[in-house]
Amino acid sequence: EKRAEARRERKLAGQSEDRDAESQLAALKKRVAAVYERCGFEPDSSLSVLMMLFNMEEKLEDHLKKMALIPPAELEIAEKNKDRQRRTRLRDEKSAIAKKLQEERIAKSIERSKAPVQRKSGKPLMFRAPPQVRRRRDKEVQEERDSEEEDIREFLTED
């Protein structure tokens, strides 16, 4: 019985692993298909993932070959322009997010100002006072130091 139950559990675990693997493969195929479309290819469900990747690799190699033919000065200018565009896009996105957050803060502030004032009612809470700390007097502290020094002297000169 125990062996049969263990076999069943292993079989069920294997099936769940197969389902996980299948779901991961399906998700991977969706991602590759999305990138395939972004690369300018027509979406085709008959193509396998490997063929899509192969087509994208060929197109990338073609672009790299074309890029090698471009003069370095023009390539550098184009790269600078792309970087500048990217930075301005990021800056604009960041400022849009900041503006949105500020508008949300203002809206919350307006809501709070329109809300009725909440008055405190009843007796105010009284917190327990902390216990008083007894301060030592200077004489007690000095006597304690003297006794410690005497103990050290006695210990060192006990021979």
C-alpha cells in the first residue's frame, strides 16, 4: 500500500512538473512572438519559436553588416542623437510622473480641507510619568572611585 501510494504521489508530482514546464514554454513562446512582431515581422502562428529566433538573428546580422559600412563619424553623431532623445524621453516621463504625484497630493489636500474639522472631545489622555532618577552626589561618586582605587592597589601589592 505505501509503495503504491508513493508511486501515485510521484506520478502526480511529475504531471504537475509537466504542466509547469508546458506553461513556461507557452509563456516563452508568447514573449518571443511579441519580440518577433516588434522586429517588424508579420505575426505567424505556424512558425516555431526556433524559426522566429533564427529570423530575428538573421535580421540582426544584416543590420550589423549595414552598420559596419556607415562611416564612424556619422555613426557617432547618430548614437549621440539617439542618446539625447532617450534622455529627453526619460526626463519627460519622470516629470510627468512627478506632476501626476503632485496633482494627487493636491487632490488629497483639497479633500482634507473640505472635510469637517474633527474636534477633540472628552478628557485628554494622561500618560504615566516616568520614575524619577535619583542622582548621585559628587561625594558618593568620589568615595566609590577611591574605594575602587584602593582595591586595585591592594590587589597589585599583595605579595
